[in-house]
Amino acid sequence: MTDALLSLIARRFGTPTYVYDLDVVDAQVGRLRTAFPFAELRYAVKANANGALLQHLVALGVGAEALTEGELERALRAGFQPAHIVLGGPGHTPGLARRAAEAGVGLVSLDSVGAWRVWRETEAPGTRFLVRVNPGFDPHTHEHLATAAATSKFGEPSETALAIAHEVASTGRLAGFHVHAGSMLDEETVADLVVAALEPLYAGFPDADLVDFGGGLAVPHPPLAGFAAAYERFVRRSGKRVLLEPGRFVIAEAGTLLTRVLHVKGGARRHVVADAGMADLLRPALYGAHHPVRLVEGGESDRGGTGPSGGAGGRSGVEPGLPTDVDGPLCENADRLGQDVELPAVAAGDLLAVGTAGAYGFAMASNYAGSLRPAEVVVRAGEARLVRRRERPEDLWRLEEDA
């Protein structure tokens, strides 16, 4: 997206605003299909559940992976065929199982013995099951993202997973096994570890025809070739069908968070206080995640304006050479979009773009401290369209019962 278009969107829809470029989504799906021609794609809805994005992915022929009743309903509403939805996650309840079975969801990933107990009591003759395995290795990512680690809450150790698989197989509904090693995976050796953990499990189940390798590829520089080579070797040896569950890879680089500078402060560091922060993009506070931040356009002082953007807090009053934090507007020291950000001199009113923000941005946004969640805009072939309006104060209490 050009700076001119981002500026136009900010003026038209205000800030903070998330912008998603659907042409980039097309390109990312194309990259996956080129690298993994043997795999079926199931988009991880938790990365970004915007309805316009989901409908676009339906049109691209991508399936969905949902974790909760809300994600399942969003996927169905967007038009994903139930047979192309995988229901995963560690929190399956009898109500969720009944709803998924009623909708005709074709595939369920069982995270635990308890999940199988729930499904064993559910009338779902058309549903097949994967058993999620915790392989207990280090996937070399942030500890909160390391779902293959032995200490992770996800999946069951191989011995327990095999016991579940034998019970499921006795009902004729075992599809195969599932490993999701983690997120932001940038070492191709992780793919070899996934294959090594899964391959022995299939020896006792010749009728299990499916393997789910999960998702988790790092952005912006994923080791596509290494992962593809490892998975393809497995396919050649086993003849299994392959599922991949990309989320972040599909949408992260397509998304930009637009935010305007409110104030600039000097001192030991330069603090650029923006109108977006941890309530809009939680990842920097939660994971110490890095998102590139850049200046899109100058504010009032660039247009000859006067007032608080000049002087001690303005463009010329604070040394741009100071270490710079881009901070949010909330009373939390962790409320920031970036640390040690390289920015030129900026002033109140300037427009900033936070990149690689399409995944787990709006999805994790909150109303903390009465924050109003941002607008969402999609861009297709250079044309911008509002797909979710900015929240208003009355939305904060819309669901409350009168006292």
C-alpha cells in the first residue's frame, strides 16, 4: 500500500485503524500453495477473524481451523464448508461438541483424554478425529509460543496419544495425528523434529490417512523450503494427506495499524505518544514482539500549523537522535508499540504506520481502560473499504443489563 493511500484512509476513517491488503493475502496463499503443493490449507481463524477476510479466503478455496464456538460460528457465517473446518483447541465442552456435530464439522483435533471423553458422549457419526501429540522438544521460539515444549499445555505425550488413538480407531473414526510445534518458527530443523515425532505413531494405524502439521511459520522470513522438504519426504514415505493450518503467515504482512502522534516528550529517551497502544496491538507488551514503525506523513507542523506540536514537545524541540519509544496512551509502562524505534523528528498529528500487524492485532484488542477498538479497512486493487466501524462509547456498555 502506498503512503498516499494510507494517508487517505487515515483522513477518511480516523485512527487508530487496521488496514488489510487483500492482494497481499492472495500472494501469501499463493506462496504456500507453491511451496506445499501436496497440502490442504486450513486458515487459523484466531489470527484474524474479520468477516471480510474470512469471506475472501473462502473464495480462494482455503478451509478453516477454529478453536471456540465463536470462531466456529464466524467460520460458518463466512461460508466455509463444514467439511473443510478443523475444530481444534484444548477447551472442548459438550455444548461445543454438539454444535460442531450439528453443523457437520468434518474433522476434530483431540487435545486430551478429556476431550475424547467429551466427544465419545456426542452423537457425531460423520466426524473424524486427529489426536494431538505433545512431542516434548524445544522449537526455539518465545516460551509463550512454544507449543511443542514438554511443559506446554497442548496435546498429549506419545504414549497417551497412542492410547487415545486406539480408542478412536475402534470406532472407525481415526483420521491421524496432529503436531503444532509453535509460532514464529524460523529454524527449518523444527520440521524434521515434527516428522520424527509423528512418523512412528502411524505404524499401528494403517487406515489413518491424514497428518496435520499445524502452522507457525515465522514472518517475515519463513524457512518455507526447509519445512516443505521435510514434509514432502514424509508424504512420499507414507502416502498420507497433509493439512497445514497457517494463520499469521497469511495475514500478518498484509496488515498495517495506522496511528497518529499525540505528544512528543524528551528526557533520557524520546517518547512518542500515539493514539494506539497495547489495547489495540498487545503483542509488543505480551511477547516483546517487534513491529516496524515508520512515519507516513507529517502533521500540522509540516503544514504550517502552530501550537503544541511545536516547542519543547514538537518537531524541533526534542533531539531525534535520542533512543525512541513509540508509546500508547494508557497508564501502563508496558503500553508501547515499539522500543528503540528509528524515526525522524516527529510532532503531534504525524501519521505512523505499524507494520506486520495483520495477525493477532485486532484479534487481541481489548476495551481495557475504556479503550474503543479500532476500525478495520480492507484494500483490494488500491480501493479501500470499511469492513468494521470504530467502536463508540455506548458499545462499552451495550451488553450490560440495567441495574
